[in-house]
Amino acid sequence: MNHPPHAKFLQVLAVCLLVGGALASGHSAALTVPTPNILDTASPNAAEVSKLFWLVMGFSIFVMAIVVAFMVAGIVGGIRDRNHDEEPPQTHGNLKLELAWTIIPMVILAILLIPTLRAIFILDGFAAPENAIEVNVVGRQFWWEMTYRDSGVITANEVVAPVGTPVKLNLASADTMHSFWIPQVAGKTDLIPGNQRTLWFTPDREGVFYGQCAEICGDSHANMRLRLVALSPEKYETWLAAAQQPAKPPQAELAVAGSQLFIDKGCVNCHAVQGVNTYNRTGPDLSHIGSRTSIAAGILPNTRENMIRWLRYTDTVKPGVAMPNLGLSQEEAESLTAYLETLTLPGFDIERAFGDAPTKAASTQAAPPTPQPNDTLEKRVENPR
Ligand code: HEC
Ligand SMILES: [Cu+2]
């Protein structure tokens, strides 16, 4: 023990921290979608969970402070005492100590049980209020289908809801297990094949709140994202009325050609557009895709460049996707995109209604680079903004 290993250890630690920090920051800088902050809540249900989090956190910090204090005292004492070679006093079988470290944690956990049970009853114990807007949500590999019970409006990957009114979601799965999770409004609820679960919450402010499938469900599990778009009641009414109207037929030559390709290339076999064909649940309803904030289940902002990339490189952008790569040329993808861009909600501008939604921001016409299968997701879906 002539060379204490401290110096070496500290060096290694410093290098690890530096490299780790660099990797972590480089990684998050490239992410397309902001990471939702669980503690920045947007519904009373989520606020209840976050209150509980802070309470448990408070207790944990308190316990940790005590443990660390004892540990530091032990280390300091040990260092001071290091010239003494004799064995320390043995305390094996100390009844008082053992009782103390059994009873104190039991008491702490018993105290924490009270607010936990209270939160569970608040969140799960009550049926959704009568005036709730009911939406059927079906999880599919790897996207979400939303059908509004009363109006029959069908959409995908985005729940649009008014602030101040409860939203009740009936959750089901068409294939394997998924889990519905929009952290800022509610906890996770699993979607189980052959079983219907419900989840409800009341958005308490306007905003776009990001969510994610929270149950591993296949190759693109991590690419199965979703959004809650919470609008003021007036904007919501406008949205709901618009969503029941078909989009205006295309006028420009390129878009008209695209609408023909939409039929010729077989897109209509899987996708429905109001006024063109009926919905058959194979692929997302595209009636108002031009007004959606995202494509491919929340992984790409809905820009022209991203749409072309998606149509041409579907399976590289989203591994395991149920939409085949149809081998479209750049020209075909451009004219299909021109058509899809015309499929907007009549009389409703999501960008005006919701200024900071990451929607069709600046988009360029430049041909995107071909994504490679082993690119990182960030690289595959690079945000053109
Ligand atoms: C075999 C069925 C099938 C065919 C054919 C097909 N798609 Fe798809 N499409 C899907 C599925 C399934 C998804 C959902 C993929 C996902 O996000 O996991 C999808 C997603 C999309 C999306 C994104 C929708 C959203 O809300 O995120 C667009 C746009 C789209 N397809 C356009 C097309 C066009 C244009 C064609 C024809 C060139 C086409 N699709 C052909 C099945 C199909
Ligand atoms: Cu899933």
C-alpha cells in the first residue's frame, strides 16, 4: 500500500465524465422532438403524480443526507485512525441497531403509503366525468389510430382536445402490447390485445404535449410517438368542424398528378382520404395529413422535405414499418407530397391556432441524402429546421 490509487482513479473518473458529458450533449442536441418534462404538468392528474414525486424525493434526500453523513464520518474517522492496526470493536448481533434499521424504514414507507394511496384513488378510483370527450385509441405497430366517438372524426398519432374538458380514451390494441404515455398529462396505461382499458385527464393549458409508446412492441417501438394538441375550446370547435369536412380537391398540376399517383401506386389500399375512399384501418387516415404537425407517428415534423424522404425511404426511416417501400422516384414522391400538402383542414390553420407547434417550418426542395440502415435515428430523421 505504498501508492494510494486515488490519483489514478480520479483521472479515470474525470475522463469518463468528460466523454460521457460530450456524448450526452451531442446526442440530445440532435433529437427532433423535445423531451417532455414530467414535472411541467398540463393536467390535474399529472400534477397529482408530480406532487407525489416531490414528496418521495424529499424523504429520499433526507434519508440520503443521514446515510452520507454517517459514511463521511466513518471515512474521516478511518483516515485519522489509520496508524492503529487493531481490530475495531465488533457489533455483530446488535439488537438495538437491527431494530432501528428495520423499524425506521418501515415507518417512512408507511408514511409514504398514505399520499400514494390517495393519489391512486384520485387517478384510478373514479370513472371519467359524464361530459368527457370520448376517443377510441387503437395501438398498432407502430402508430396510433384515434376515432372520436361522437363525431366519428378519425385521425392518427395526435389527440386534439380542448382545455378544461375531460378527455376519456378507450385504449385497445390491434396486435401486440403497447402503452399509452403522455407524461405531462397522465401516467402510462397499457393497451392489451383483447382487452379495453380507459384513461382520462383534463388538459389545463394549451400546448403540444409529447408522448411515446412505453411498452416494447417491436422494431420501431421507440419510433411510436404521439402528441396531445390542447387547444382553447373555441379553436377546438373550429378544428372539430373542419375535421368533419373533406379537404378541397387539388388545383395545381403537380398536386393533381399526385392525386392520380395516390390511386395508381396503391396508396388507397391502405390509406383513406375523405371524399376519395373509405377508411379500412390498414394505414393512418390521411384526410387532413396536410394539417398534421407530424408524420410517421410523431418522429418527423410534417415538412415537405420529410414527406418526400418518408415516401422514398419508408423502411429505412422507420425500421419494421408496415408501409412498404414502393420504390418511388424523386419526381413521384414530389408530386405525391404536393397532393398530400393540399389535404388540409378547411378553415383551420394549425400553425396559426398553435404558433409554436413544430409544424411545417422552413422546408427546402433539396433532395435529401439517402438514409442508411445503420444511421442513428437522429440522422435518419434529421430535423431540417
Ligand atoms: C400496405 C399498406 C400501405 C401502403 C400501400 C401505403 N401505406 Fe402509407 N402507411 C401505412 C402504414 C401502416 C403507415 C403507418 C406507419 C407508421 O407510422 O408506423 C403509413 C403511414 C403513411 C404516412 C404517415 C401518416 C401519419 O399520420 O403519420 C403517409 C403520409 C403515407 N403513409 C403515405 C402513403 C402514400 C403516399 C402511399 C402510396 C405511395 C402509401 N402511404 C402506401 C401503410 C401503407
Ligand atoms: Cu407500441
